Amino acid sequence: MTHIDCSEFSPELLRLFTRLPRTPRRDLYAFLDTAHRIAAALPGPLAAALDDFRSRGNTDGYLLLRNLPVEPDDELPRTPETTPAPLDRPLLNLEAALAVTGRRLGLHTGYRELRAGTVYHDVYPSPGAHHLSSETSETLLEFHTEMAYHVLQPNYVMLACSRADHERKAATLVGSIRKAVPLMPEPAARHLFEQPVPCCVDVAFRGGAEDPGAIATVKPLYGDPSDPFLAYDRELLAPRDPRDVHALAGLSKALDEVTEAVYLVPGDVLIIDNFRTTHARTPFLPRWDGKDRWLHRVYIRTDRNGQLLGGERAGDVVEFAPRG
């Protein structure tokens, strides 16, 4: 099951959310510890769906929770124009949903170099944003596995929608490797499996350098050959060997063929399996009227593939270490 309608759970979820601290950023550790306790009391069908997704994933590579409690638009603050959020900003319902459902999956994690090392990110359009930034709006944000170049790559990317774009045109595109591999030429899949490919990194992780080039190496396919993991970034992978270029073209074509569009609306939480998918976002036109598209994003790590080092806690912020 990929889509879960949570409307029948809304009253129970709202009651659970009232047990969370109302200003989460003032003591994020305490906030997420409380969320962990509350996660044990989630409604049974929702808890089971999250547990199953964590254990096995699914063919589509994502889980979409719909009709979660969200404030009416006229009760929401203006869509942010700066980051990070103020420490005293009151808790929003979808931030609560990300806390509780995310703790059912694993540990919320911040990245020191990204968004001032914060754990909760507001995702909103920003004039003049870099084309590789989530704050871009009028250009396609290309397919990428989030932080595939990072030793502590998140296992899940969670996106919650408080506001959709005005015209409801922005789509989150998801391409699942479980769907794509059967469409790939077998020689291309075999070549890419456990094959290190040079990879650049996002602007935030460049240490102030204009463009340090490919400072990481990434294996596009790895793990179990019969059910591989994926690490793919259309903008940042920088193959030098013509055989790598050819094989990656086969992977790219297969991912395009299996792409699924998810249109996020208020009350949605999208959970992307960041080890089995690549994702993108289509363009949209902001109006700069305080009511533009507003998502909340968190990254979740688990004990899969050594993403935890031991003794860690939800809310920790980790340092950058490139794969290689």
C-alpha cells in the first residue's frame, strides 16, 4: 500500500499532538524524545503502515500519508522568506506529524553545513535561488538521491505540505529502482553494480569553494544484486569513463520510464525511501504574496547500511564526510 488516508485518525492524532511541547526548537531533543513516546500510541493501521515501510519498503519507493490534520490556510503564518525558523515559532500540526511519524521510522538528523545545521527545514520558493537548491521554483529540480555523496546519507526524506503552490502544478517526481532495474539493459545494470563513479556535492557542502569538482565517489547500484539500492544524481554524478557514461544513460532512461508524479496538497506527508529512489520537483510560479508553496522537511536515519554510529539521538547534527 502506497497511499494511506488518515482522515479517520485526525481526532486521535490531534489529541496526541497536544502532548508535544509547543515550541519545538527551544529544546529539540526533548521535543523529539516526547515524539518517540507518542509514536508508540499511533493509531494501529498508521503504525503498521510505517513499520512495514521501514522493514520492507515497497515497489513505488514512497509512502504518502494523506488528510493529516493541518491548520486552515488563514490560520497559518505567512510562507517563510528566510531560514532558519525563529526559535519561538509555535508548533504547526504538520511539524508535529513529522515528529511523531518520523520517530516511528528512526532518528531525525541535521547536517552541519545545511540550513545552519537545523533539523526542521522550511521549503519555500526564494528569488534567485541556486538551481540545485530546494528553494528554486521556476526551473526543474532534477532527479537526485538526497546526499548520495554523504557517508551519513539519510534513509528517508520526509516532506509535509502546509501550502500547495497556487496553481497546484508542482509535482514531486519519484523514480523507484525496484521498477527501473527490470527495464535496464542487463550489461548496463551489471556494469554499474558496485562501480564507483566520481560525484560532485551540493553547494552547501563545498566548503565555500566555487566548484571543487568531484570530491566524492558514489556507487549508483549496490547491495543485493537481486534488489539493489540506488544512488543517483543527474546533476552531480560526473562519470569520466565512457562505459560509465553509457551505463548511467541506461539507468537514467529506465528511471524516466518509471517516474511517478505526486502532487502534494495541505495535510500530506510524503516519505521517500532515499536508498531505493531518486526524486525531483517540477517548476511552478510563485506569486510572492505570503501564500506560496510551503513544505516542511526532515531527514531520518536508521541503522540500515551503517548510517548510525552508535549512541546517537534524534536531533543530532552530523558533520560532512564525502563517500570515497
